[in-house]
Amino acid sequence: MGRISDLVDQALKTGYLSLAAEDQLRSLLQVKNTPEELTAFLQLQRAAMEGLVKQESRELAHLQKLPL
């Protein structure tokens, strides 16, 4: 399944978090994690809030709200 830190590293490197990666993160957060993995997740949250990482899910939600 992977590790949270691997998904975070990829998102920070590309500046993008795909739907698939978000789903993986949700699954990984359902189980016990090390403090380092949780710190990596918090780093991703911070980067997303600062606009350094775009989330596919938010982009799709925004597009669905646009008038045709």
C-alpha cells in the first residue's frame, strides 16, 4: 500500500495530489502510524493550505460549481 511519507514526498515534488493518492492517504490514516508518518501528513496539509500543493478533488469540486 505504501507509506504516507512517500505520498507526501511525491505531492510536494509535483505540487499535485491526485484522487488516487488522496484515497491511499485515507486508507493509510485508518491504521496506526509512526509519529514521523503523521508529521509528514501534517506537512502535506500545511503545503495544501499554503497553495503549494493542489488537490485534484478540490479542482473537480470547483469545476462542478461553475455555471455552464
